Amino acid sequence: MRKCYFIALLVFSSSLLSAQIQKGSILLGGQLHYSTGSYEEDDFNAKTSGGSVGISIGKAFKENTVVGLNISFSPRKEVDVYRWPDTANVSIHNSSYGVFVRQYRPLAKGLLLFGEADAGYTRSNQTQDYKNMEGDVLYKQQGGYLSLAPGLAYQLFKKMQVELMLSNLLSLQYTAFKTESEITEVPNSKRKEFFFSSNLTSNSSLGGLGIGFRFIL
């Protein structure tokens, strides 16, 4: 009899865990991310700092599978960066708009592992303020991206989750670049390219780790 009770308890607990994200649920939330670091380049010690704010809304079209929309804004600053033939302070403003698919897998009571795939449009404006030369250089970028990111979510309250996410673990991007320069040493230019990146090789001291939240409606 005790064995039957034990099996029934396991089945009941498993059903509770697997129903963490029920079909038809609306997930509304966001994410805050911050990173800082430094690196040496041609005897210059550059420092970087920045972060991102993201807002997302999605719907569970089946249990533990959510499809939705993402919007994010990411300011960043770099100090004493070597830019031939001078050093510069760099201000970067990024924004992106996209769609995502997120798959959850229960690990323990209230704890879920998830993987997220994103696709969308991104744009960036970067201003370089040189220390010795007069004038600024403006770099503009726009294009599309595909990215993958893993994370953990914890059911803090009945209608709220807190999550830890490794942003853009793998990322593939197509970007068009444009340079508008007020300095003769830096010519105006245009180019297009595909590139692949990974946070596994990031020099950031926080490794691209972000803290987010989700409200389940």
C-alpha cells in the first residue's frame, strides 16, 4: 500500500512540474544585463562597461513552449580605446526587435531549464570622440540576427518567475556598416558582412550573464 502511495505521489509531483507553463498562458517580462571588463591593445589599457534592458511578451501555444516578441536597448561605453592614429572614448547605442521561441524543461519543484532561439532586426549607432584630433566619427549598423541562449527559471511566486540567462550564447548576424567621419584620417565607407559570435569567448568579467523576470498571466 505504501508503495502505491509513493508511486501516486511521484506521478502527482511530476504532473505539477510539467504544468509550470500551461498551454494558453501569457508570459510578460523583461531582462536586465550588465557587463564590465578591460583589455590591453597596443600598450593601451581600455575599459568597457554596458548593459541592456529587454522587454518580451509571449504565449504558450503548447505546454512549456512559448512563442513571442522581444524588444531590447543596449547602451555601452568604452574608455581609452586605441583607434588609429589616436585613442578615443566610444559611446554605443544598440536596439533590436525580434521574435523568439522558448522551450522549458522542468528540473525540480519550481525550477526549470530553458533554451531560447531568437530572430530579428538590429541597429546600432557608435560615436567615437577622439582625444587629440578634432571631430567625431559616427558608425551606423543595421541588419538581421539569429541567436541561441540557455537559462534557468525559478517559480518565485505563483504568477512570477525569476530567471538567469546567458545572453547570445551563439549568434549569427548579417550587418550593413556605414561610416560618417568629420576627420580626414578616417575615411567615409560602407560594407556588408556575415559574422558568428559566442559569449563562450567573451572577455567580460560577468560573461554575458543576465537576470530577468516573467509574469505568468
